[in-house]
Amino acid sequence: MRPTRTQSTFPAPIVEAKKWLDGVTFPADRPLINLSQAAPVAPPPPALCAYIADIVTNRPEVHLYGAVLGLPELRSALADEISARYGGPVRTKQVAITSGCNEAFAAALSALTTQGDEVLLPTPWYFNHKMYLDMVGATAIPIPTDATLLPDPQIARARITPRTRAIALVSPNNPCGLEYPPELIAEFYALARDHGVRLILDETYRDFLATEDAPHALFEDPDWDQTLVHLYSFSKTYRLTGHRVGALASSPALLAEIEKFLDTVTICPSQIGQFAALWGMQNLQDWVAGERHEILDRRAAIADGFQPLADKGWKLLGLGAYFAYVEHPFDTSSDTLAKHLVEEASLLVLPATMFTPSDDPGGARQLRIAFANADRAGLQETLKRLASVTI
């Protein structure tokens, strides 16, 4: 019997990694530092929590179905924000709100592909993107990266076939943390446009960029919506992960197809989450700026403290947004090492085997460290524990 759609892909990596904690007791002087998932673990700021509590009691509409493509006011606010940040006009009818950014990707792929189609993904890839491609019956075509971890448009060009429907990029990158240069994003946009395929650009972590400049200039093209599918998440920015609020921007014609998927799966995004995201956009600009500076400080803590690890043969391959991507010096696979780190160092990180094809040798050599829920002191302790590891 042929495998079902879910059987055609691998187990959810975060779920699998958390199983490594079962039955493990951590010493009082070396508590677990969980660096496996790219999500804040603190609740939203108090003012936003108070607003949520108020609308739960006093806004009856937050308990009812809403528009399939999202709260009109939130769609409009996001269109205005994208226009201001990127310097190109975006209209409300080009924006949809989704139940998290993963659903935005799934909705876009469902509207763009059918069984046997192909989508190009740089490796290491974001595992949920690969999983959904498996489940929808599309083929992920790897774009291997070199020591820079940046994808090469010329390699991508050579892998485009008549079955190619999209190129999917993540910047700042998950899992590597790299911020793709605007000129590289522009090259991939031109490549997609010239071949009549879509460029899906997941910018979940754009609010934590090291630069305050626009990440790219794609929205300046009057016809951007014929090629670009821009993905975004409110969840990380406002600590709304449990409320599942994401977004995408593209052509109204594509959104009409995406609407069919959303209506079938969730009917509408979380109303509470959407009202919370809108309030956050209107009231929390200074707080978001502080969150960004905190993430940049954590990034600096890793960069500043990495030398003792480098002296032991570790390499820092990528650093940015919520992620550090490292190469270990041991003669063992990263999946074995990651499990070993739980017991020896009280650290939970993900092996690169979860982000790469099975025949990619980099998977056995690399680890992803997601530092969203560890402060500077916790990251300094993480580096200290890694430096003391033996295997």
C-alpha cells in the first residue's frame, strides 16, 4: 500500500527533539537550556495582555467567525507598514492574514502546485517547508550552499525545469540566521520572474534584522505581485505564537485561490490574535525596537564569546535573527551529538540532519542553536558547556 501524505514525510523535528528529554533528570547546578525552538517563551508585554483580556470580555466579535482573508483593518495596517518599510506601494487587497506563517506557506503552495510539481529550496532548508512539500506531493529540489551558506542563483537556474513552480527563500534565514543581501534577493526575484515562477520569500524574522535598512527593493517593482509571495509573522514580534497570526502578500488573483485553502482549513485566523496584532502595530513600536536590540545583544554575546569554541575546532557558520548555525569538531553525526548534549551538557539543540537532504554531508557536521529564549548570561553558559563537551 502506498504511504499516505503524512507518511510521505519525516516526523516533526521539534516534537522528536522534545522526546529526548523524557526520563532525563538535570542537575540543580546545570538546569536544562532549551535552544531547540525559534520562539519566545515569555507572554506578550503587560499592556498587550491587558488589551487581550479586555477584548475577550468586551468585544463579542472576537469569539465569532471573521473574514477568511483576515481582519480588514489588520490587512490595511500591514499593507501600509510594508509600503513604508520597503518603499513600494502595497494595497489592502494584496494582503491576507493567516493562522501563522506556516499556514501562509502551506496556503501559497496549495494554490501554486499540484502533484509532481517542483519547488527549489536552498539547503539547509526550513524543515516545515520541506515537510509540507512532501505532504502536498510536490518535490523539493535542493539548491546546495557553500561555506557562506548563501544560495547561488546560477545553481538555481540550472535546476529549473518545466515542473518548477516556485523558489522559496527564508531571510533572515531559518536555520542559518543569515540575512540575505538585497542584491542576492533581487537576483532570485529576476530569476523567478524571467522563468514565470513565483519567488516565495519568508521574512518571519525581518523585525530582528541587524540593519534598519529595507531588506530588499522588490516592492518597488509595480508588478511585484506577479512574482513575489511575501510571508510574514506577527507571532515572534509581539510574542503571539500561541495565537497563530501570520500573513502573506501577493496578487489578488493568487489570494483568491489561497482563500479556498484557508476557508477549508481554518475558516478564519484567530480573531483575538488579529486584534492583538493590530493593537501591537498601533501601540508597541518602541517596545518592538527594544526587543530587536535584545536579540541583537544575544547575537553579539555569541559572536563575542565563540573564540574558546573555535580554539577547540568549532566553527560559527551563520549568526542572525534567532539563530546560530555551527559546525562541531567531533567524529560523530550531529544527530547523535545532539542527543548526547542533553545528558552531558543539559542543552537541547537541533542537529542539521533535520535541515538537510539525507545525502548532504553537512547535516552530520552542523547544529542549529535557537537563542530566542536565552539571555546573554544563558548564552554565555551555553558556550561554556559546549566548550567542555567530550565525546
